[in-house]
Amino acid sequence: MNHAALRKIAAATAVICDENGGSADMFFILKAIYLSDRHMVTEYGAPITGDKYSSMPQGPILCATYDLIKGKFSEEKKLQTEWNEAFTRKENSVTPRGKIDIDSLSPKEEEVIREKFRLVMKLDAEGGKVADWMHKNCPEWEDVPKGSSKPLPLNRMIQFARHLDAEKAKDLEASIREGLLIRKGSAFAKSPLLASA
């Protein structure tokens, strides 16, 4: 993961916290951002975050986002430090420490994130059916034993989300990865997470 992806993840998390009145549960953040990435892949051919994914017992999640929130992102300590300066976590509740810069998100990305978070909260209000809904509606997810996870490659998400054969999904993944490399070098990629910083 790079700083451009960190900015997208932080912005998406901040939008969700704002939508929820200032803070949000880690579980709902992970599910809403995954569904947002999936929607953008389906409709526009590229995810918001550029994170890696895994299948876990309660559905698919974003790997780096999960590790960042848990304070266990070991790939690059500098990114975890910056995340910790921007967000605080008490038990499973995530709260921005200040105004997070969300300029890295397009208006459409922000709209989708808010929409998917509202969906997740609606499912939860209907009896905590978030995981069941994701199991049914994200066929790329694979069942795994409790306490474990399995990598969910981007091309697998693409294949199921866009109803493509495996070869076409791999071709689209290569194109998406090129776009993510270009994003890495953009001006916004170097900006701090906190708008006031």
C-alpha cells in the first residue's frame, strides 16, 4: 500500500464517520468501503481504495484498512503512524481526530460511500443481517473457518462483480493496476490526511 491508497482509505472512513454523526463501528466501515469499492469496479471499472481484499467468516474485508484500524499495519510503519495521528479507536469505534481531507474522493465516490454505509446500517437495523447479505450478494466471497481468512484477489472480485470470464477479469485487473500506479504519483497522493496539517 502507498500514501495515495492511505488517503483514499482515510477519506472514505471520514465520510462514513460523518454520515454516522462523528464516529462509526469498524465492522460497518469495513463492509461499507468494500461494497463501495465493489460498486465502483462494477460501474466504472476501478475501485476507490486500491486496497487488497480477504474473505473472512463475516464476509469480505479490506486488508490494509482492517490492519490500520486495528493499529497493526506492519507493511510501512510511517503509514500506520500517520493513520494514528488522524484517527482514534476506542474498542471498535473509529473517530477522526480532526478534519480529514477528503479531496482525494470524487463526488461520485463520496456519494457511493454514503449510499453503501446507509445500506449496511439498514441491514444492521433489520436484525444484524450484514454478513448474511454480503454472503449472498458478493459471490466472490469464499467461506472460511472462524478465526481465519483467505486472500480475495481483485481479479476474482472483478470476475463476479462484472460477470466476466477469468481471462477478461485478469485483463481488466492489469488495467486497474496501471491506473493505481498513476494515482500513486499524483499531487493529492502526497498531501497529509488531516486538512489542518
